[in-house]
Amino acid sequence: MSPAVTHAKSYPFPIPKNSYIVHGEGYREIEAGQPLPDLTGLTPVLACGSNQSPEQLTRKFDNLAAFPIPVLKSRIKDFDAVHSPHFSAYGSIPATLHYHPGVEATLFTTWLSDTQLACMHATEVAAENYHYVRLDGITLEIEGGEQLTSVHAYISSRGSLCHDGKPLALEAVPATGRDWPEVSQNDVQTIARNRLSPEVDLETFIIQNVDSADTRRTRINQLAEDALPFVWPGVRVIAV
């Protein structure tokens, strides 16, 4: 398997079991009972895919030694992490949030400075795959911390990938109360390949999406044709 395919299939990349602080030399987990870092002046941004992973955050931020990022384990009610109907430039089918009454999903919340937010926008909003939003009226419990009723997040600009009338949840994200399928990255890639280019083997399908922006764009448009919209009365779009 080529390195590019291995990388694409590794999404959402390794996610620690505990809250942690990602810094210039890796990350440090915050054990149960340890105090949380000072969050003053930082914006809580709920992560539902690879932004939960220190590996991905290290790729996105180049000044973590001076400005480490707290990433706190969280539990959100009535939302789940599902697949978005698009391919990233590196070939993965990423995640987004979707309203799901009765579900409780375990995710992570990044706490970002204004400068770090601008950097994150460049990786999420600038590619036109996500909107930066604020979700009000939610229930988000920060492990070892407070309960939030409002949080920021990146929501897919195209909604959620639809398969047999339902979203596809991320197998890597623990949740209770799901009544739709949970799939691995390999599974969702196979579903997309079978739908869009069944004559192509999976590795070639992924490489084509990485190597050709035109192919990737065409396939994204096809995947998005029956996407499920994000619906929540307390959502306010801040940046698109």
C-alpha cells in the first residue's frame, strides 16, 4: 500500500484516551484528578474528526512549543460525529457533526487563541469544506471542568454523507444511543468507491483523489447530491 493511501486510511489518526496538551515535543496527557490548564482568553472549538488527534494538530500548528493547545475530553448530547460528503486533499473522507437526538458522543474540545483560530480557519474554512459556527443551546460536559451550553465548531458546508438514507458515524468515536451505522475510514472509502467508480480498485480510487483536484472536485459534487443538511436551531454561522 502506498504511503499516501496509508495516510488517507489512517483518518482520524490516533486519539488519546484522556485530555491532553499538545506542545512542541508531542503531547502530555492530563490524568484524572490533575488540574486543567488555564483556559483564560481561549475559544473552545469542538473537534469531531482529526482535530482530536495530536498528530494532526502538530501538522497544522508550527509554534506549539511557545503556545501549546489544551485538548479536553468532552461529552456532547444529541450530536454525533459522522462522515462529510467530501474528500480532503490528502484523500480521507473527513468528519462533521450531525444532530442525533438521544446520542451522547465522546469528543475533544480544542481551546484556541485568536492566532490559532486564524490558522485553523486556513485549514478548514479556506478550502470551502467547512463553515465555522457557534452552537448554542447544547449540552457539552468537559471532563474535569465545566458544562458548556455554547461551543464553536467546524460544520461541513455540504452536510453529512448519506448512505441508505442515513449518515455514517465514525467508528473511532465512542458514542451511546446510535441508530445508524458506524464505519471505519476503509469502510466509508469503499462505500464511496462503489458508488462513484466501482470499476476502480480502492487504492487507485484514493490516489486519484489525492493526485487530481479536478477528479476530487467532481466526486465531491457527486457525493454531495443527496447529502443530509445540518439542522440545529441554535447554530450561528460565523465564517464561510
